[in-house]
Amino acid sequence: MSIWIAIGVTVIGCYAVKLAGLLVPAGVLERPLVRRLAALLPVALLAALTAQQAFSDGQSLVLDARAAGLAAAAVALMLRAPFLLVIGAAVVVTAGVRALGG
Amino acid sequence: MTSAGSGLTLLQTCALSLLVFTGASQFALVGALAAGGGPFTAAAGAFFLGVRNAFYGLRLSQLLALPRAVRPFAAQWVIDETAAVSLAQPTRRAARLGFVVTGLSLYVLWNLTTLLGALGAEAIGDTDAWGLDAAGPAVFLALLAPMLRTGTERTVAGLAVLLGLGLLPVLPAGVPVLVAALAAPAVLWARGRRGGARGDVTEEDR
């Protein structure tokens, strides 16, 4: 039963925060400062998430084959490679480095 | 999903996936329950991981200009991936399309994999060996790159990376990303102080 309670509370909480962002009145969002902040927040969040997914394992920081994969993706992006090629480069390089024992 | 191994039934696992639909929160909840945490403690951790979706919502509601009646339904799909794809689109039409396509495909795929995983059909083997775990960050990087147009965005991203990684070992899961979000107001404030002296407010929102 306590598992259902945990699920219920999480469902309501997670849905509420998702909806809260969408329901902020347009009037508030028209203010220039709020507009700039709302535009920059996803940049900060996605940058932090990208780094965490590439350089961490649980709560510890690690430097492994994924770093090489991400670097390959960055190079592909600078060369203006198409989206799928960027992802492909990351996957192939990561698998390659791992196969070599990295 | 590893929830089948931590005492959740098939129904509970699928309900969690269908109704929460925020991967990080689901894993956190399952992990906390498996570690013997109480339902409210476990839910609190999951909630922290979900808070960032509110910040995506702020931007998405401007960008997508959703009618009021649609918002409660769209809200469930406000997650990292849909925000990243929508924000990378050049027009509102493309952003709306990106939001719907990403939301729908992820919702279906995510819940299918949850079901299959819970049923024990883990015949795929070790996907990490193929380097597929690098695909996630690479996708985010590719979607993030076009957003880094000016120095402000780059500074915010750099500061967020430092905060997100630096605080990861010391703060509970989900909190470092929220602290990293503070890079946005911090950089705006610093720019405002410097820009205010020069009267320079040239960068406007798209």
C-alpha cells in the first residue's frame, strides 16, 4: 500500500510542477526580464544535464569512453554535420574506445 | 526500468511510468523505495527531480502559445527531451510539431520499454557496450548547440556545467541541476550590472 501512496504523491507532484510552468499568466511572461530568464533557464538546465549524463555514474564523477563520444559529437557539430551523424559519431566513438579498453 | 526488482508489481511499475513520465523521477522513486525509504521521503526526492520541468514550461508556454484548454494535457509531456527539441526549432509551427512528435514517440516508447522491462524481456543485452549511453548526452548537446548564439548563453551554459558537475557528489540527486539553473539569473544579473553602465540591452529574445 505504501508503494501506491509513494506513486500517488509523485504523480501529483510531478504533474503539478509541469502544469505550473505552463500556467504562468502571459502578462508576467511579457516582462523583458522574465522573458530573458525563461529563455536562459532551459540552456542552463540542458547544459548541466548533458554534462552530468556524460561525466557521472550515480553520484560520482567519472571520465570514461562517453567523454570521447561527447567530444566526437562536439567536433561533428562544429563541422555542421547533420543531427543523426552527430549522434552516430558519439555512439561509434564511445563503443570504439570501450572496445579498446577505455 | 529496474523497478520490478525492488518490490513493485507490474501494475505499479507501469502506472508509475504512464502517470509520472519523467524518467529521472521514476528511477529516484524506485531507488528510494528499494533502499527502504518511506513513501513520502521517496516521493520528495522524485519531486525534486521533476521541479525543473516547471522552468521548461515557462518557456514552452510562450513558444508554443498553447490554448488554455490544451495546457493540462500538454503538461504531461513537458520534459527535458520535448523542451530541447521544441526550443531548437526556428518557427512556432515547427516547435509545436516538434513538441507533439517528441512527446508522443517518447511516451509510447518509454512506456513500452517499461512494460517489456517489467515483464523481464531483457534480451537486448548490455546496450552500454554499443556506446548507446553516449547517445543521450550527444542528443542534448546537438539540441543545445544552436541555442548558444551569444556570449550570454555560452556563459550560462558553462557556469551551469560547472555547478551541475561540481555539486553532483555532494548534494542529493536532482538538486545539483536545480542549483545549476541559478546560472541563468546569476549571469543575467551580472550582465545587467555591466550592461546597465553601458546602456547596452541589445540582445533580445527571438
